[in-house]
Amino acid sequence: MSVLTKNIDHQVIKFDGKPAFAVVPFEQFEKMAEQYIPDESNVSFPHEVIKANFNGDSLPKAWREHLGLTQAQLASRLEISQPAMAKLERPAANLRKSTLKKLAQALGLVVEQLED
């Protein structure tokens, strides 16, 4: 821990007398973030992903584009070809759970974020 944060404790900010926010030293926040493991209880979807899916894109495609990856980049992470990646992104693709798990891991997501 650095000298700057050594003696700094967290701070609680209240709204209407109830705790609303916690301010913690950045180093402590980084440690907490490293330990965070997303699961089905805290699944979320950015607006851009929802909108793309509503407009016909599959969730794998919507997430890939939201994360700023090309098909080739994601294919490389999955160790498959770009054309094979394109097939996985088809809206009608009925992906196996094992494929969804690999996609989720490659995108830093949980499976539930890729299931329609």
C-alpha cells in the first residue's frame, strides 16, 4: 500500500440518512475488482447490446461489437477461423452450452449474458 493510502479509511456517503455510496482508496478498490467474479446473480446488459439484439443481432455479435472486437480477434481467442466465428454469430445459431461457455470466457462474460 502506498504512503498516500496507508492511513486512509473508507468513507460512507449517505442520502436521506441511508448509506448510498462508499468511497474506498483506489488500491483497495483494485483488489476488490480483481476478486469480482460475475455470475448469474449480477448479470447486466449495456444498452448498446440490448439495442443491437433487439434490432436482430445475436447476443454474441452484439457483445463482440460492444467490446470493440473484430470477428478475427474473437476467433483468434477461441482458436477458430473467422468464417467459423461468423457462423457462431448468426441469429438463428443454436449454440451448445459448451460453445456458450467458451464464448463467454473469451469475451469476459458469463454464459447468461449470451443466452437468448
